[in-house]
Amino acid sequence: MTTTSDSAPQPPASTWVDTLAPRLTRPWLKLARADRPIGVWLLMWPCWWSTALASPEWPSPFLLILFFIGAAVMRPAGCVINDIMDRDFDARVERTRSRPLASGQISLLGALIFLALLLATGLLVLVQLDRAAILVGAASLGLVALYPFMKRITYWPQLFLGLTFNWGALVGWAAVQGELSLAPLVLYAGCVCWTIGYDTIYAHQDKTDDIAISVKSTALAFGKRTKPLVGLFYGLFITGLAAAGLLADLHWIFLAALLPTALHFIWQVTTLEMDTPASCMKRFVSNGQVGLLVFLAIVLGQMLNG
């Protein structure tokens, strides 16, 4: 009799795409990670945070909707770029070998056409913003192109993911204020630390396969020091949020409202089981809740200022 270890990476479980979506659409929906929306939230929240931070009262619903649509389009675009670059690696990793490109369900040409459609849609969203926000948003394209290569050359691809994934912290502020200032830059730096923390947790799911195929990550660099180092980066994130709030003249209640976020991070770090993929995934996904907690804290700080 054989058993499967809980610590071994498992193939993705069935999702609504497998059971509800028309069969012909399933590979495309999986390529876009439509069954795993956490990436959309993680991309959207920095946009919403900076929009709220820059707004004197409740942030513009129009801007919030635009940033949601932009995240819902650009996150799949990033996934397609990543899968194109990593299709040979993905085919050698148990958890990712069933991905549409790695398994041959979608051709490279098909993926490139799909990517072009997503990027065109993202451009349509971007041009709805003012000139300053368009210029700031366009400046992220170099990071988007660079990130997929980082896991091949550095143990810090999570840093480059953070630089790329949190660019919306600059775009949101520019969309409201028409320029950048110190507050969004500090927010952006804090958000980068947040991403290093949560994506290090995520990367622990694949560390055995990453070693086998010579892919690098902070999970491998940190090793047994992961918990204190992730805690450090989460602490830097909270510090960055507090500093950005002070620079934006938020009501002092904003600082108190960050306490639930700090407690959530303590739960993540203290209960994390680094060698159990299910534990890593649960804590990674829980960062979507962090996004809501921080957004509400910023809005509360702005509303009480009025």
C-alpha cells in the first residue's frame, strides 16, 4: 500500500472551469487563471489603495472600476507571458505540467494571439486615464518584459515580481493627482515588501522541483529562515503603509485600523508549515483579505479627515 505525502506538491484540484465551463473554453480560461482569481485581487489592491490615498474622500467609483477591469485583463496577460517563457519548465513540474501550454492543449501561436487581445484590452483601459497616469502605466512595460527571466538568474525573482505587480500603487495616485509625490513612492516600496513576503510563501510549494530544474526563488534563498524573514518583509510593508498614510495626512485612526492587518500577518507567519503546500497556498490566498483590510483602513482615515 502506498500513500501520498502531504508535503509533496499535488496537481491542481478541479475547479469551476473543469465542471461548469464549456469544454472548448477550458484551456483558455485556465491559461488566463480564471479559476484562480487571487492574482487579480493582488494586482488590483495597490491600485485601489493609492487611489484612495490620493482622494480627499471616497475614491472615484469610475477609477476603481477601471482598475478592476485593468487587473482582470493584465493579470491573465502576465500569466500568458509567464507560461510562454516557462512552458518547458512547467512541463517538468508536477503542479504545473497540466497547464495548457505545457501540456500542448494550446499552441504557442494561439497563446500569442490571446496575449495580443489581452494587451489591446489593457491599452483601452489605460487610455481612459489622464496623461500622467498613462505615462506612469506605460513605464511598467520594461519590468513586465523582464520579470519572467529573473528566476533563471537570481534568487530574488520575488523582488522583481513586487516591482512589477505593485506598479498600480503609482498609477492610482497619478490618476487622481496628475503627478507623483513621496507618499505613493513610499506606498510602492511597502507593497514590494508585501509581495516578497507572500510570494516567498507561495514559492515554497515548488522548491523541490525548482532545485531539480535549476529555478531560483527567495524560498530557496531563505530556507529555514523563511518565517522571520517573511515576518520582516511584512513588517516593512506595515511600516510603509503607516508612513504613506502620514505623508498623505490621513486621520490617526488609520494607524489603529492597520492593527487587523498586522494580526493577520502574525497568523500567517506563526502558523505557516513551509513543507506543506496546502498550508502555503492557504496563507498566500489569504492576502486577498489583507487587500480589503488595508483599503478600508485608508478610506476610514480619509473620511474622518473630512
